Amino acid sequence: MNRINVIFPESDDGFGTKASKLTPSSQIVDLEIAQPRKLHDIYGNKGDAQVRPHKGRYEDEDEDNVNPNPRKSSGSTFVIMPTAIWYQRFWYGVVLYALLTSVVEPVKIAFYPSQVSIQSNAFFSFMEISATLIFFIDIVLKFFLAYQNPISKEMIADRRSIQSRYLSFLFWFDVVFMFPWAAVILSANPGLYSFQSYITADMSSNISSMSSMSPMQPPLAPSTPAMAQPVESSTALYISLLSLLKLGRLYNLFDLFNRLDLSMTVDMATLTILRNFLYVLLSCHWFGCIFFFTARMEQFVFDSWVGRNSYRFEGQPISVQYLYSLYVAVVNFTMLGDSDFYANSPVESLLMCIYLMYGTILTAYILGTVTVLMVKGDKRAKVFRDRIMMLNEFSSRYQLPEELDIALRQHLNLHYTNEHVSDSKILAAYPSAINRRVLSYLYLEPIQRCSLFHNCKRKFLNAVMGACRTEMFMPNIQLLSEGDIVADLYMVISGGVLICSEKRSGDTSNRDGNRSNETNGSILSLNTPSLMASMPHNGSSKRYSRSSAGFGGGSGGRGSRGSTSMGNGEKRGPSQCFGEVAFFTDTPQPDAVWTTSLVRVLVFPRRAYDGFINTFSSNVRKMLTNLKGDCEKELFAEIHEVLDLLPRTPHDLYSRLSPYMQDGSLVTIDLPEREMEELRHLLSGSQLKHLERMQIINSSIAAFYAKLEAQNVIEFLDAASKGDEKTVKKLLKQGLSASCADYDKRTALMVAAQEGRADVLRILVQYKANVHALDIFGTNALVGAVRYNHPGSTAILLAAGCSLKDCTMTIKTDVIMSIVDKDIQKLTDYLSAGADPNMSDHTGSSLLHIAAGQGYLDAVELLVDFGANVLIEDRCNDAWGSMPIHNAKRMNAHEVVAYLEPLVEKALGERVESDTKACTSVEKNKFGNHVFS
């Protein structure tokens, strides 16, 4: 066998062709979504009774899932990629040749003698040789054809893996379907033929004349003189049936239709009709040839379907006899029957039963595929008709105005014609990663151009796109009316809207229902076929009141607007929002919003916005800042002309407003009340309305900031108490003060110290948190650390300069109870944290008095070590004079007395000495003053 070298062409995408020029065959079906194979598919393991998914030859041709870097071994130097253009063209040629073979072979077997068809007919000889050669080349190329791993979706280009996979199953079928078994066997056994002379008999004669003919004489032979004709044995006829094995190559035909279906090269209706027609045509062709071959096997006996109609076949060319055979197959396939052509012999009856059962299955398949096509379209149409009927009944029951009824029909018609291309329906089948890419391509640029989202982060914009939905509205539809509560934020993607006052002129509708739009010069016709089809056509159509032009409605679509009022107002186009003031401030919509053309808007729901307040608080702040800036610029543009008309004096209103004018905007949030009142008196109409709107925005934004800050403070304190360092740092980086406090003036430092969160305390101290802050109870952060025994937190706070000296009144009870409970550690903690050792209770008794009275020597020693005054006196019976040593003596605390006596004597001596020095100093001062005088 000679080796065939095939050159693999270079390409831009690594698959043998440019990605932009891939033919439909380069797309293969994903195994998860492929349609189930029919029984004529040969895929599956040997001996399996169950039809299995396509796991063989062409699962490697999925262009979308092909790995751009195929895995190759070091020895693989020549591999064919299934997306190469030259291979795709060759593959289409193989399919075409298999289809041609499936047509020619049955005709050759049924209507031509085997020896004549093999040796004497040039066309059949050419078909035999060329088909064998083409199928052989296809087998050779498959040893080098890369395939896709069905699990990892990786393109396998290792030659050894390719060959092992092909030899494991599909190779053996290809060899059987390729080899010319009948031609080889018949050519190798010429003894199966005998040549004799015979005279063609008249097939319309009696039975004896029929029996005198050569048994295998074709009935199509014309009446000719005696000539040498080969007479075939039944064995030769049966061997010729081996040529039908070439029909097995038609398994590529199913792959072809599968590719055409998925590649959308041909619309589904055309492809379904073409496929069904081809299946029926091939089936009738094959069984027509089989019917004639059966009569030929029976030697055209009188009771066969050919023998009974010998006058139709005698002396006729092959084409006529083929048409009769095809007619028999078609008539029986349609189950109409014919009085002349019917089965009579047992063989013909058996064959007809098989054919009818096959035709029943094929008919059911065709009916199913056609039904799917028809039901798919009828389903949408039925839903549309049902909605129109419900709208007719609803409009008739409540006597809706004509404008509102027309608007509802327009919107229903628009929804019907565009719902199949809506974002939600199309993208619902794809994972979130692909959805984000598609949404970014469609809406990221318009959102970034919107001033409301200026300087917002990409992550926030992606979240906004994911939460939004798109809606479409017909021209001259009222989207929002004055006073509406706006639950969604709208941004125009295409088209335009007009923002104007609710006051408008009367209706200018024409008698035929058309209304003009002066904004863009377009005319919205209501006489379109789809809309007219949705109008009620009964004889008692309802009467509409043309005087009701000023109707209202929901925010989805309010009706059509008179053309005379469409010219006034603010026009907004792509990447501009409307309803934003009412949305962010929770106030009624100040103006009405009308569409001026076919409009597609991006709708951002409030539910998503409320969820973003906590998740993207900094970006929400930016949005509100942008909204405020836009409104300030609009206000300045409104009042600029009025301010220019004011006389210029050193203390005029313009000069006083100059500090609040920045970059073409007027900052009104810090504007003094006097200037605000003067400005109100100067403005009127829309100018005053803009000023009031600006004040509402300022108050709403301030309230929102306060609310947001309160929520952040609560979250901040909760994170500090739980030791959530990540959240603490995040909020601090967002600008939250480390010293912020809740309604009890408790700071994060206090909460973290109380819970012993040393790491959080370090972060807060690093961000300059106020360590001296006191809550409404008079405690600071150090009190909580000491009270709940957190020495690490205590050390951090002491190092930061925190002390208990400012919390004496708060900790007094705790310190006294530590002495009473003889908790020396607690007392040590308080004193180490800066507690005053000379603090006293409400009776004037100091800590040393209490410790001495309790006879608690350790506490007495500790207090003395921290500087407690041993001579301090309390108030007993409203008289001063009792010292700690006196309490110890009264309680017979001898150890305490023994400890305090030397200290008291020493302290008294120091006091006498200090008093003596003081008196001497006073006398010297008096003497010096006397001498001087």
C-alpha cells in the first residue's frame, strides 16, 4: 500500500483556516445537546443493543470548543485538523459520492445483469473504481485526523492516539463499506455465467410462452434477433447484493444535516423539508429497486407483480421500468394502493410488510418534524391572540379611552415582535461569565458615558448591568407622569424621550387614528397589518370618547400625547437618565416623560439599588454626588441670566453668591438663608422649581448620608466586636472615621477593648482613634479592657495614652468591690491602668479606709505602693478626723496597724517639717517686707 502524503495548509487560527471563513461543517455538535442518533447510525460498541451518543469520528470538529493548542507528541509531524478548508471540501465530496453511490448501486443490481454491469458498462465500472478509491483515501486520511476529547474538550493531535481510536471501532466498518465485494467475487468466478442464444419472447403471451424464456432474461430487453446473452445463476444475483454494503457510507449524510442544522446555514423549515424529502425519495428509490429485483429473482413468473403487467414492461427501456417500480414504492408508501400493482407471492407479501412498517416509522418521523415547526410558530401566535382577546374584553368592560387602548395594542404588538430577541431570553441559556461579556459589550459604553455613573468602578458597573433589564416602548408613549412614585431608574439606550410639564394641549389625532410627532417628524401609523389585526372587528365595536385626552395610567405605558405639546420640554437621548431625582430622593416625579421615537431603555430596579447601598456604598456616594452636580449645573444654567441682570455693587446678591459658584454650578447646600430667600424672590416658574428641587436633593442626600453613615457605624462596631479586621479596614479606607460612635457614643475602640480584640485595637490606634473618648456612661475604652480582664488590650491602650483618671466616678464601685471581694488582681489592674488610689465613696471613705477596715493587708500595701495617702481622713458622723489606721484599730486588724503605724509616724513627721518650713518662709517674707518698707 502506497503512503499518501497530505500537506496541511497554514492558517491564522491554528486549525487550517481562518476563523472568519469557516464553513458550516467546521461546527460540530456538543455531545450534551446533540439530537439522538437514529438506528442507522453505526456509532457504539460492538454488541451493544442500545444506541449510544456520537462518540466517534466527528466529535473533534466543534469549532467553539476546540483547544487552540492541540496536544501533540514529539513524533507527530503530520496531523490533519478537521477545520482545514481542503479537508472540509474533501469531506463534502465523500458525502456527495456516498449519496450518488446509494442511488446508482440499487439500479445496477435490480435492472442490469451482473456480468454486464461489471465488465461491459463503462459508467458502472467508473463508479465502482472511483467510489472505491475515494473511500480508500478517506480511510487513509482518518489515520491522521485530529479529534476532540469528549470529556476535556481538548484537541488531540497525537498520531498514535488518533490511530488507536480509529482502529478500535470505525475503521472496520469503513473497510467493509469501501471494498467492492460483489465485483471481486463475480469477476473471480466467471463460471457463475453461461452464454446462450435466445429469442426475446412476448411477455404479454400466455404462461407457456413466459416459461419458455430464459429464467434471468431482463423483461426490458427489446424484441431483437437471436443474440448471445449471459444467463445468471441465483448465486450471482445474491452475490450482487453485496454491493449494497456501500450504502453504509451514508452515515456521513446524517452528520451533514446535523452540521447544517447547528450552523444555521439554512433556515430550519427549508432544512427540514429538504431532509424529509431526501429520506422519502431514497426510501422509495431503494424499495422500488428491491421490488423489481424480487420479481427478477422469481424469474418474472406470471403471478408476480411484473408478470401480471408484462404488457407494461415488454419492449420498454430501463427508465420506464424504473418509473413503474418507483410508482409501486410511492403508492405503497402513501398507503393508497393500486389495483394492478400489488403483492401476490409470499416473498412479495413479506417484503411489502417490511416496507409498510418502515414507511409507517418514516412517516411518523416526518410528521413529528413538521409538527414541531408548525407548533413553534403557532404557540407564539396563540399567546398573542389570547392577549389581544383579553385586551378587547378589558377595554370594552372599562370603556378605556381610544388613546389608551391604542397605546396598549401598540405595546403588545411591539412586545410580540421583539420578545424573541430580548436579552433575558437569549442570555438565559448561557453561563454568567458569558452573560457579563455580552452585557459589557452592549451596555458598558452607554453606562460609562452617562454622567450619573461618572468615576464609578468597573466592578460596580458590571453589577449594575447584571441587575438591569431592557424594555422597548413605541413612540408617543407616556412613561412617567407628574406625581408618580418612581420605583426604577431609567437610562435611554436608543431613541429619545421628552421631559415636560403635565399640562398640555388637546388631542390632535386625525380621524384615521394617526398622530404626528413634531419632535422628529415621524408619523406613527395605526393602520399597520399587525396592529389592525389586533383591533376588534365585530359589528358592535365600542365607541371611544375623544374628549378624554388627559388620561393617566401606570408607568409601563400611558398613552399617546398630543403633538402640539411635544415641542416644549427637555429632550434626552442615549446615555441619559430620566426619573433619577424621584428615584434617589423618594419624592414624587416632578415632570412627565414621553417617548419621541421607538425607545429602548435600561431599567435599574430599586431592589437592586437597595442591595448595592451596603455592597457598593462608595460608588453609590459617587452616583449621588454626580446627581447633585448635574442638578447644580442645571440650576445655574436656569438662573444665570437672572443673576447677570442684577446691578453690580460690593454687597449685591451676585457678589455674595460668587463664593458658591464653582465650575458652572451653584452649590446651594451651604448657601445662607438670607441669600436663599433673596434668590427665591428673583426667580419664578421653572427656575423656582429647579431651586426647590435642588433643596430637596440636598436634604435627601444629607439624610441618605446620615443613614448610610449610621449603617456603616453599626457595621463598623459589629466588625470591631467580632474582630473582623478586613471589614474594619475596608470601612476605614472608605472614609469612615475611626472615632465614630453610635447613639450611646460608644466607639469601635470601646467595643474592641471590651471584647479583647487586640488586632483591631492596633488598627484603630494606627488610624488615630480617640483613646480619650467617653460614652454617655462616662467610660472609655480602657475601662472595658480592665473590667473584662484583657491585659493585652489594656497594654495597647496604655501605650496609646489612655487612662482611667477621667473615669473615676464610673469605676469607683468596681474598685471598691475588688477590695471587698479581696480580688487583689482586679485592684492591681485598675491601679496599673491609672485609677486614683485616693478615690473615696459617697461617705468620704477612701480606698485605704475600706481596705484597713476590712483588715486586707495586701490591698493596703498595694494602695500604699501606688501612692495612697495614709493620713487621709474620712467623714464620720459629720466630723473629720478618722484615718485608715483608726479603722484598722477599731476592727482589731493588728497586721494592718503594725504596717501603717511607721508610715503614719513618718508621714506626720514630714507634715510637721513641711508646716515648719512653710511658717519660716512666711515669717521671712514678712520681715523682708518690713525692712524694705
